[in-house]
Amino acid sequence: MSRLEGLFVACLLVLGGCTVPSLEELMAGRGVRVTVNYTPSFKKGCFVLKVQDAEGAGVERESKSITDLTGAGTTAGILQVNLLRKEGWPSKVKVTVTAHEKDCAGAAVNTRTVEVDLEGNGSTNSVTLVTPDEDGDGYVAKAAANDAASQPGGTDCQDSGTNAAARFPGGPEICDFIDNNCSNIVDEGLPVQTIFRDEDGDGVGGEQLQSCMPASGYVTVGGDCDDTDAARAPGKTELCDEKDNNCDGTTDEGHDKKWYLDDDGDGVPQGPAFTSQCTSPGPKYMKYPSGPPFDCDDADARRAPNKQELCDGIDNNCASDNGVAIDETFPTKGSSCAQGCGTIQCASETSVACNAPEPDLYYQDLDGDGDGIATVIPDVNPKIVCQGAQPPASGYALGLDGDCDDRDSARSSIQAELCDGIDNNCSNGVADEPASCGGTLKQVASHHLSSDNQQWNTVAVHASGYPVWVAGENGKLAVRRSANAKFESFSFGDPATPAPTDGSPAIRPNNCGDVDWRVAWVDSLGRVFLGGAAGALAVHNGTTDACAVGGTGQSASITGLVGFGTGDPVLYITDSSGRLFRWVLGGTVSELEDNSVNYYGLHGLREELLLAVGGSTGGGSGQRFRSYAVTPGGAATSTNGVHSTNVDGNARAVWMGTDNKACAVGDNGAVWRWNGGTPWTRVEPPGGAVTTSFSSVVMRYDAQNAQNPLNEHCYMVDSSTSGRLRRLTPSGTWGSGPDLQANARLHDLAIAPTGDVWVVGDGGRVFHYPEP
């Protein structure tokens, strides 16, 4: 092995001050040449050359960097390096050439290794690196891998084509809809607003997008109907140019282009023909914006549709052309007037008068709300009563005929609109206008209510309107404390809030157990009293305190629950086996009666008088009714109700509005009214024969306002799969509104004195009026 001067020289062919040996010199023993071929567009990077032993441990002998790739006279894409062997080097070495983008600290984009025999003086070796930088930004194009000559491995996200020079890693992000800094996000960090493309430059854009604001071509005002025509944009002055200048969908509006000929000059043209243009065709042409009727005789200025009809034998107002007699505005003296109460007399050449005043009109008023119906029924509606004659008996309203539903006392044209989900003032079915009632009748959206497999069985409302409690299957229990509050869960199995940190169970400790709750009642303190399956009873005060749980000691389900008094109330309970209980809070549950009626509903306004409904389990069948005269703290004496129409199944719910007014509902479309005493009268179900089961009912009665139009109206829901809310008026007809079709079985409803309506049912559905 020959000794060479210990130098490693790496230089470009054209670098000043560096002489690269010629081929003859290399052959004479002055070293070995390595040629590096690279992509010519790579002008801003760095090459790092490393020399290592070809065998053994691969000891690194030398490392050099080359950064000047654009020197004068450089051959683009070719780097020639002369390698001289140093003392102690082996004869064979590996030369590794690595290309870095931008500078020597940049990413390695391609690496190649060639084995060089240093004893082969004058020999040449070459490697090829793929380093494309077509946009000249110093960054090499990205690729999936960088281990093959055809796969460069730079960081540039776009190295060619439009906008390539504006896209490179770390570049400044500007608003141009381009990912300038190769972060895979366009225009990040720039303020976003609503902008519009303005192609025609009229200051009003068309296409809308949410973006930052580019330097040009976009504006902040949209709505241009034609973004290719600067003469058309909202707000433009409409011109007479056959264009829709102001983008309102109409061309040349505001410009009357119709010119009519008025030959006799009486101000009414002959029409209907006209000349359409922006300027007048001549002196006898006029504008006539009102349109027809046109002149019946454009040669006689005394005749025109706008003339006053006189008693002169001339058809002044052109009425005879329409088959009307001349002087038709002056009826013959002696003809009937005032709807038969008088005759017409001529007062002068230009006027006539009736010799009697108009009669009074009385309209049938079946619901007694002071507003009659307009339907014409001969000799019945309206009744015509001449002045001074005897008016009709009751059942009629004087001069008012705007009632849209004369069987519904909550609806008439003279009724003020109330917040009740009903069109009280007969405004074409629109309820609660014009004032805002805080919402409409709709489903309450709440995380604690809306489980599809949840069945809510009961809802109870405090006398002030809040709190509202809902309960149902599997121990579900929730409360809304105020109008703007969310529902809170006290359901069995729900997680504790906040989650315990002491290792105790994560389940809420203040639930009322895994019980199917069927009925609920809220006392004056806002506590909820619950009754459920297998005689279960519970009281929850809505705090972190544990739920007080008890029972009747019987296996039958609780079906009715009503309480009386403030502080600790006294409650009365019915179950499906026909028992009546008294529950004194803090005391015992005592049985007052056990009979053959399986109860499903209980209600009362005071402790001394209760109504219970259900069905008979003894002799006979059908729906049954019973009233109880209760001595507070003592016995309960029952009296069976009677009815003339037997309906199979059970009565399911009852509600008293006053001491002698109540409604009950049940299976097979049964709806009942009670007016005190023992008789119960069945009401024809809505729409005729109905077989669906009604599940709950309430009767509205405002004790503070005897004139409330909704007094004695009964609201009810049914347990069909379509689940509807219906309203029965005192006259026995079915009212319109509030409208609800839940598409699920409904099980209970409640109405607060404030007028709030709550409905619960299957599928996690809880409906409220008014809900925002």
C-alpha cells in the first residue's frame, strides 16, 4: 500500500482557489474522483460526505460539508470530489453522501454510499441523489420513503405547480386559502369571519364562506343575485333597463311603463290596450296605475267608471255595460229596507234614505261566552229584531258573530288571548299571539329525561308551579326546581354528583330504590310523595338527605295518592286490590276500607270528600265509581256511583275541579262527567268510536277567577302508541288545542295553577307548556 499525503479534499469543480486534478493527474496517482449527481433544481441545500472503513467496524475517517451549490460556473446537478488517501487509511473505504434541504441542519432528504478503492488512482466513482426543489424555496418535495433513488424525502408539501413557492415548512401563513406553512391546515391562526366572493367588484358578494379576509376578491356583504354583473346588486336603484337592478326578483319595478289612450280627456282611458315604454307616446296618453275598470265610452266625457251616478237617464258610472240598470244607485221608492223593518224614500235628486233604522241581529251563542256564530240558519241564526221589538230569550248574543267554536267557551272573537296553547281569540288557529308566553308545548330536552327505553309514569306539580317532579319505572325520579333550571336526577342507579372520593359507591345515595313508581303528589314544602308497585311508598325532599321509604304492607300496586294540609300532610292512598289507606307522615299507614273495586284513580279537593274510580272484581264487570265521606282522623263512608252506560275495562283516573264537578277517564275510550251526587254521565269520545285507553285526566278550575274561560275544562291523555293530549269543554264537545301528538304512550299529566301543562310517557318523553 502506497502512502499518500494525509489530505481529504472536497470541492466543487468551479470553486475559486480550488484546483481539481485532471483525469491524467488522477491516473498519475493523485487520488480517486467521486462524482455526485443530484437533481439540478437543488440549489439551496447542503451535502455532507463521510469516509468510513469499508470493512470491520466502519471507522469514520473524515466528514466534510458542502453548502455552496450555486457558485459561478457550477455545473447544475453535478458535484465532483477528489479523494486523497491519508496515512493509516485502508485501501478501501465507503463514501457516504447525504443531501440536506435548506442547510446542513435541515432534514436529510437522500443518502447514497459508494465503496471506493483508494489504490485505484485515477478511477472515478459516482452516486446519484434525487433532491428535487422545483420551486426553489430550499425545501425538497415530500415522499413516502427516502431509501430509493426515485423516492426523495424532503419536507416541502408542494414543490411544483401553482402556489408552490408560497408553500414550505415554517413559511408565514397568509389569507390565501393555501396551506403556506405545510401544517395541513389552511389559513390557521387568522381571524375568521363571514365573507362573500365578489366577482363583479360591485361591493356585494355572492358565494358565502367562513374564512379569513383575502387581499382582494371578497367582501363582507352578501346577497348579490348576479355576481357577474356590477349593475345588479341588493340596494341598487332600480332603473328602466330591463334588468333586475336591486335583486328583488322583479325587473323595472317602480317604473310604470304602461301608457293608455284617453281620447275624451275625462281621466279614464279606454283600455285595456296600452303601449309599454318608458316615455309617453303622445299628448293624449296617460298613466293609469289603478288599472280597470276602463272607460265605457271614450268619446263622451260625461261617462266613466269614476263618475257619480245621477238621476239623469245617463249611465254616468258605466254600470249598464255590466247588466246593471241606469240610475241603479237610486232604488225605487217603497222598496224594502232595513232588512224588512222599513222602506226606501228619496231624500233629494242625489240621495235616498230608509224610513227605519237597521234592526238588531242576535246570533246563536251555545257556549254562553257572549259571542255568537255566523252560520246562517233560517229563522234561527241570526234572529232579526226590529228596533223596539222583543229580543229573543237566552242563548243568543247581540251583534257578535265571530265565534269560531260555539261549543268551546275558551274560544271566541271577543276572548282575550291567554297563555294556554289555545287559539282563544279565534285568530285562524294561532295560539298565544301576540304576546310571548315563554315557549310552546313541546318535549323537554334533558339528559336525565330522554332515555328511549325510559317510562315516566307520573308527574306532580307544586301549587306555585315549581318544583315539578317526574317518576317512573325502575326507580327513576327527577325534579325541576324552577322555570329556567335543568332537571336533576335522583334516580336509582344514576351516578353520584359529584363523584365520591373516599372510595364509597359511585351510585347516588339519595335515590328511592329500584321501584316502579306509579303515582306522585307534591306538598307545600316541595317534597314529593311516591306510590309504586307492591305497595311501596316514599318521600323525597330534593336534597342530599336519604329518601324515606315505606309501604302499605300489601302486595297490590299503589294507584292513587292525594294529600291535604301544610307542614306534615295527611295522605290518602288507593291500590289495585280496592283498598283505601290513610298515611300520616311520621306515623303509620292505616287501612280504611277493602272492597271489590280494583282502584286505579283517586282525587279530592279536601279531606272530607274523595272520589275513587276503577273496575269491579266481583259480580258483574265494567267501570266503577265511588265517593268517600271522610272524617279527618276517623272513618271513611263510601257511596257507589251510578251510570246508565256500562263500559268494559277500568276507569283509570279521576279529577275534581269543585266539590260537585269532576271528570274521569278509562279503557275503551270512556270519558265521564260528574255533577255531584251519585250519577256519572258518559261523554261521546272524540271522533266517534274510540277504543284506546285514556290514562290520566285533570279538570281546570281557577278558584280566584270564576270568569276564567277554562274553568271546568278537562284535559286528558291516552296510552295509545300515538299518545295525544285532548281537552273536553263543559258543553261536552272536544276543544281545539293545546295540540300534542307524542307518538308514544302517555301515562300522566298535571296542570299547575299558573297554567303550566306537564305530560309524561314512554320513551323518556316529558312535555311541557310553555317550554322555551
